[in-house]
Amino acid sequence: MEESLTLKRLKEQFSSSILDTHSFRGDDTALVKRVDIVDICRFLKDSSDLAYNFLTDLTAVDYLHMTGKPSHGNRFEVVYHLYSLKYNHSVRIKAPVPEADPTIDSLTPLWAVADWLERECWDMFGIKFGGHPDLKRILLYEQFEGHPLRKDYPLTKRQPLIGPEN
């Protein structure tokens, strides 16, 4: 099967940043270095033959208890789903993020919707997005302790009680 235009162009433009690619039934995925995430996404968005103009989703995966961690030994992976309205194609971009420094650059300069998606990812997984304009909790209250979608979050943890403000 011939490689997709998207994966071919990514490998040509960012050969040293692409850690792995695969395609299954037209579903393209590229694993990339986190330091290049903004440049890679800008390229995908601005290239006229690709035109990934829509960030449909952004989330994370916690590989804490997995043996042989699939993300190059890193605990976390930030996952971006991009879509081209013009060409009706999509790509998944994944960036490994280490537990010791769970940060990656924000995509808010490219897509406004990244604001809310990155805040949700911060709230649930504790991944920080460098350059985000207002990185604060979006689903939980500010005094909430921890990040509940991390695999080491204690299920019986009691949270501080928050009463009405005077």
C-alpha cells in the first residue's frame, strides 16, 4: 500500500522529528518529538496540499503501568486529531511527554479551540502547555488536588470541601 501524502510530506519536511508513523485503513498516525509540535502542526495547517485547518480533539494517554511503554519510554503522550475540511482527510499526531517534565508547547496560536482542549488536558492529566494564555482548571474547581485521569491518582482521595463564597 502506498504511503499517504500527509505522512510522506511530514517525513520529507521533519525527518529528524518523526519518531514513527503508521497507517491502517486510511487512518494515519505520526509520533513526533514534543519540541517540534508547533512547527509540525503549523506545517500541516498551512501547507496548501494538506490544509489541516481543524483541530478536532486533543487528549493524553498515561502509560504508567504498561510494560514496554509504547511512547519511547515516556509516561505520557499528548494526542492531537487534525482534519482537513478541504480534502476530507485526517491525521493523528502523538507526542511523547516525560513524567519528570510533563510539558509541551501550546497550539493556541494555531487553533483557538486548543485553549479549552489544553485546559481539559491540564485539569485531568497535569500536562502543562507552555505559552497557553490562561492554563487553569476547566472541569474541576481550583482547589482540587491532583489530576484524576492519571493512573496513580488515589481512588479514595478526599478532596477539600468548598463552601459558598461570602
